[in-house]
Amino acid sequence: MTQLSLLARYAEDIYWMARYVERANNLARLLEVNEVFTRDRRGAHNWDAIIDLNADRDRFRKLHGTPSPTSISYFYMLDRENPTSILSSFRAARENARTLRPLISTEMWTHLNVFYNELLAISAGPSSVPNIARFCDRVRTACQAHSGITEGTFYRDQGWYFYQLGKYVERADQTTRLVDVKYHTLLPDVSEVGSILDLSQWNALLRSAAGYHAYRRVHPRGIEPTKVAEFLVLNNRFPRSVRYCIGEISTLLSQLIYTFQLTRGDRVAAAVDVIHRRLEDTDIDAIISYGMHEFLDAVQLDLIEVANAMAVAYFGHVEEEEDAA
């Protein structure tokens, strides 16, 4: 197979393999930070809010009925019936990797296969889950190992670019959700803003995004909520910020278009440019004035448009026609 002969179905499998591993990584971070948040007096509510942030209310109700911290944890950690669980994300990544055996390294396939079977072997249920902190740490370590193996073994042809696109699209989306957990769902009472509880939650949020030390390099004097939000959304040098991810997506698309002559990416580039302008033409004060939740929700919708445009341009999907008036 030559450099220029990547099939659309392989491109899509590579893209989604990256997205599923990144999704598992970010979900583990989200669960871990929520475990910290549940130590306040509103713990049960905080766990319940994760269902709404992932739009899983109906699915959860059908599978488990009334939410509880343990059943929600199981639902997102190891529930085989939940397609958005960490276990299901690794299953989907593994299935994509199986299809891609001619294109990816043996090390990439072996690592995903071994870790997926490790997850299958964990005994758990709606009323009994493993230690959340240790489980999430193990998942994050496995995802980082996958990233390292991919970095060191994946051939730099078109497939590499689709892998990176999947990673950054998913990461941008998940960072918006992580910030939204604090701003929309866990916003304390007015009397608690700036309290030890409030600041400890912002500290935990930074750590869940692996951004604590990077943030302190930029802001060495301490944790300030507005600056944390600005760092995770608008910083252009932190690799998990929304703005950084969008910049990488834009660069990757340009390389696909001009290096590999994949000119059908023009619509994708236009969709990315919408987000780019949204992030460039604002600052944190304007975002907060507009509404952090509303701003992040708009970015998420923009990212959905990017993904839809990619499916049509590169993966052979047929664009859905609007219903006739």
C-alpha cells in the first residue's frame, strides 16, 4: 500500500481509534476529578450531573433506574451495556485497531488488546466498583502508554494525520466538558465563591487536565478561577486547552489538503475556522459575561459540525438532506 492509497474506511477507523482512546483518557480524568468534588455536601448531586453532561439520562435510566454514586461510577467505568463507558471505548478502539492491523504496528495492537482484556477481567457491578482513583490512574497510564507507542511506531503518512485529527477533535470536546463540570454544574453558592472549597475544586480541575504545573508556570502566585478557565479554554501553548487543539486541527487539515492533495477538506477547514474565530475574537471576561456554559456549548456544536464535515469529505458518508418544506 503506497503513501497515497489510504482507503476512506481505514482513514475513518484510524480517526475513531484515536478518538476512543482519547475519550477513555478524558473520561477517566473527569471521573477522578468528580471523585474529589463529591467530598462536599452535594456529593450525590455532583455524580448525578455527569449523566447530563454526557447526555446519557435516558440510557442510564433504562439500564439502572434511579442514579446512585456507585451505579453512575459503574456505568461510566465498566458497564458493557453503556457505549460511552471506559470499557466500551477501549472495546471500540480495539475493534478499529483489529481492522487496521496492516497499517499499525504490532506494539499498538498488542497494547490495546492486552489492556482491554485487563479491563474485562475486573469484577464489578452497579453496587460494587473498584477504587475509583486507582482505576482511573491505571486507565490514564494505559492511554499515555498508547500515545507513546503510537508516537514511536506509527508511520507518518495520511493515517498519522487522521489519527492526530481524531485525538485533537476529541480532546477539545472533552476539555469543554471538563470546564463545564465546574462552571455549570458545580458552581458554588455566591457565598462560597473564593472559599477553600471553591479553590480546591479549581485545583482538582487543573490536575485532572494534567495542567497544574503548566498553569503554575504561567501564573505562579496561586489559583484564580478566572485564570484557570482562561488557561484551559484560551491558552495557545497548553496541549489540552481548547484553543491549542483547534490550532493543531487547523494545521493538520492544511497539511492534508496541500501535502496530500485532499482538497475535499475545504468544508472541514471552513468549519474549523468558525471555532478558530470564536476563540480568537474573545477574551475570558467576554466569555464569562456571555455565559461560560453557553460558550462551551456553542464550541461543542461547532466540533460536531467539524466531525460531520470530515465524515462527508473523507470517510465516504452521504450528507443528510434537509426535509423538503
